[in-house]
Amino acid sequence: MNFSEKQIKLLEIYFKALANKKRIKILILIEKIPALNVEKIADKVKIQYQTAASHIQKLEKAGFIYKKYSNMEVLHTITPRGKKVLNFFEKLLNEKN
């Protein structure tokens, strides 16, 4: 396989975004319950608001979730790329060696 420098940089961003169990939990949560705000995400994952905001920012940078503005709220929803990552994890975990 050949990867360009740009592709390698993108992979680094993806892996860094997924290199934390709380971020993985947030991605799973948003897939199950779309359109959550930071406060609800923090509450459900049992982390501080600022910590949740930081994790969400990293997931957004990787393109796994996106913001949707609704009235005075910012809601977070999983992207197709985020769904692909979760599907990959599921296949990887269910794989028989």
C-alpha cells in the first residue's frame, strides 16, 4: 500500500481522535442518541463539561461528528465517516483469528 504524506497526516488525526476511551464512548453515544448538546454528553459519559467539549472538538476535527445549530443550542450528530469507524470497530471485535 502506498499512502501520500497528506493521507498519513489524516490517518494521524483519525487515530488521535480515537485514542481515548471517553471519545469512543462519545462517538457510540451520539450514534445511539443523535443531536445531543455538550451538557447531555458530559452527563451521560460522566465527565466534566470542559472535558466533554475538548473531546467533541477532537472528534469534529477528525470528521466523525458535526455540529448542528438549533435555536440557542449546538447539537452534535455522527457523520457517515463516524458510522464507518464504528462499523469497522464492530467487525474488528467480532473477527475470528
